Amino acid sequence: MKLLLPYTMGLAGLLAYQPIQAKKPIRPVNFIVVYLDDMGYGDLTLTGAQGYKTPNIDKMAKEGVFFTSFYSPQAVSSASRAGLLTGCYPNRIGMSGAIDHTAKIGISEEEETIASVLKEKGYTCGAFGKWHLGYQKQFLPIHHGFDEFYGIPYSHDMSPNHPVTKNYYPPLPLIEGDEVIATSPDITQFTTKFTERTIDFIRRNKSHPFFAYLAQPLPHVPLAVSDKFKGKSKQGLYGDVMMEIDWSMGQILQALKDLKLDDNTLVIFTSDNGPWLNYGNHAGSTGGLREGKGTSYEGGQRLPCIMRWKGKIPEGLVCNNLASGIDILPTIATIAGAPLPKKKIDGVNILPLMMGNFEENPRKSFLYYYRRNSLEAVRNETFKLVFNHPGRTYEGFLPGKDGMPGGANENFNFTGGLYDMRRDPGERYDVSKMYPEIVEKLELIAREAREDLGDDIAGSQGKNRRSPGRVKE
């Protein structure tokens, strides 16, 4: 009955329900989103990792809900982060690819982020780690709803640390607020430093509602780890890095316990996209899914997602329903009682799934966009339809080793097909001829998407796309 009562009472009842004898004041819910960089579906113990263990993350899953069919907004860094923070398909708001130091665009000031939405309810918001939505001051977190930022503006390989293009990038800046406070920071300290700053933020805001966004730059290449985890795994440097990331999650969860914030803090853990497979032993694992980062096949966008909210989310749930990073904003807004962004978003509220009500399916379909605005695939709850498209493939090439990339074809002509996600998550068997009626249903979803968002492959502009922010001269 304890689990059923909140469903019948609705969200207000869930948040307000207290035994009469307790007479405790209702506390607003805090939110922590941890977003890794290039972690694959198979990089946790619970998804098959070998040579190292992730006990803290595994425990988090045992104490909450593990989403098995969770998709990043897009299979590349800037676009994925734009989708996470705005609740929109990245191409709706003009964001694509991975922005570097030459870009003249970033997140528009007209877009509302999770932080912007929560500010309406009095939340203090902090961002730590990698931003990657524009490096000029106007695009940085403190100008998009966040009160604090400590981190780097883009990927740490966009620097002289790049394994191949060493003379193209300037020294990597470390930013506090919107000012550069150092260049070429020690990347071996990234996981530790950004974790410590996040915990400090939590401690300073323990008495009022907060949102902490910890975007760890790792396990993106070049890999780096602190001395406390160097050489600790049986999976080389990549395993060491994942062990330190697991340590980081343990530190955050312990801090919540110590500060007695466990029961009113929702913690979400996932990644921006799948592994960069051509880096070989410095890349993660897709857990057997096809292709990886930079592709619309499952290895590029299907990722582990764990949500923990002690005492609210029933322990040990496994959710196989469809969900995405674009759903986090509307879900957080619903829990906080905050208004949704004024402009159209694409995310849906997945709170019922978080609470174990798997009979509901808030997300009926998902669109796999890539490159500037190419619709490469669509899926519903069961089937995925991939369209003919040029794209990246790692198959047929030897991977790299010890930080150097191997081969890949960036313009391979993929032949589309229909795949049954229940029986063939590896996308190996085209069953389009067996299920023409399913193809027709998914084609309808695609036609509606092309009208709304456009499709470069089909030559459609789309009616409802918005422009990114542009540098103010």
C-alpha cells in the first residue's frame, strides 16, 4: 500500500504525503544530474564491464531505477548537452556537432534550461565540469540560469593535448563564473576537482533547494586519472578512469547521507553519447550494441541511466520503457512544480516510470537525428526504422591503442532496415519485408518529424526549428 498510495494521490500527494504524527515541514526536492562523456552502455558492472567494478553506481541502481532503453538526445557532445538542458531535440534549437574554439554560435539566450526553469521556484543552480554549449561569455552557464560555474568550455582534447591535431587548438581554459582563471589545467585532477566543487556546492546549499549539474569530462580521450586510481584496474587506463568516476559517485551519495539530504534529492546518472570506438583500449564498450559515438545506431545513443530518490523511487526497479535525456527537464519541472519553457520542447514527463508505473508509456517514439539536421532513424516502443544515410562506421577498421585513434569511415553509405528492438538490439536483421505495416507506421512518424523539424537527407527544412545563439560583436 505504501507504494500504491502516491499513484492514487498524484504528484502533489507524493511530495506532500507525510504520516500525521510526523508533522514534518515539506521540503523542496533537490536535483543532481551527473553527465559523463563517451561512456558506453557496457561500461558499468551491472551492464557487463570487465576488469574493474563500479560498486557505488551499482548500489545506486539497487536503490533506484535503472533505465535500459534510455537515449541521449544525439550521439555527439554539444548537441547531446543542448538536448539534455533544454528538453528539445538539439536540431530544433539549431545545435549540432561538437563546438570548438572557432565556433561563433552557442545556446541561444531565448532558450530556457533546467536551471532557468528551476530559478522560477527559488533554486540555486551550479554547473561543474564540461559545458560545451559555446565558449564565449554570453553562452556560459551563469548566463543561462546557473549561479555558479567551474569547469572547461569544451572537450579537453580540443587543446594541445589532442592526440593528432596538436597545433590547431589553443591551451585549454579553466573558467570560474565567466572568467578564465587558468590555462592547461591538470586533467588528471578533473574527476576529483569537479567532484569536490560539486560537494562543496551541495554543502553550501543544504538548507535551501539546489540543482547541481556535474558534467564529468571523462572518460573522453585523452584519458587521465589521479594517482589514487592509477594502475588499479585490470582494464588499463580506461578501467582506472571508470573506477575514479565510481568513487566520485560514492562521494556524492555519501555527502547526501551525511547532510541528511538523501530523502529529498533526486540523483540522475547517465552519459552524453556512446564510446569513441576507434580509440580501442582507451574507449568504452557498447555492451554488444552496433557502432558507437557519432552514429544513430544503438551503440551511439543507447546508454545506461540510473535515477535514485531514497524513499520515493522504489528500490531495485528496472525500466525497459522508452526514455531520453530530453525527458529530464519536463520531469524535473513536474517534481519541482516549476513552469515548462515557454517555447515548444520535445521532452515528456517520465515521473510515472521513475516511480515504477511501467504500464504508462509517456514516450511513444524517438527521433534519431545527426549531423546538421539529418533524420537517420525513428523508433517506437518495439521497432526501429533506419533510413538510407551516409554516416560513420567503425566496422572493418582496426581500432587504435594507448590514446591514438584507429580507422573509421565518416561517409559510409548505410542501407536502412527495420529492426526489432526486443529480439535484435544489435540491429543485425532487417525485418522490413516481414512487417510492412510497422514500416508504414514509422514512416508516418518520420513524415511528421520532417514537417516539424526538417531533414537534410530528404531536403526538408522543417517549420519549427529555431536559431542558435550567435556571438554578439
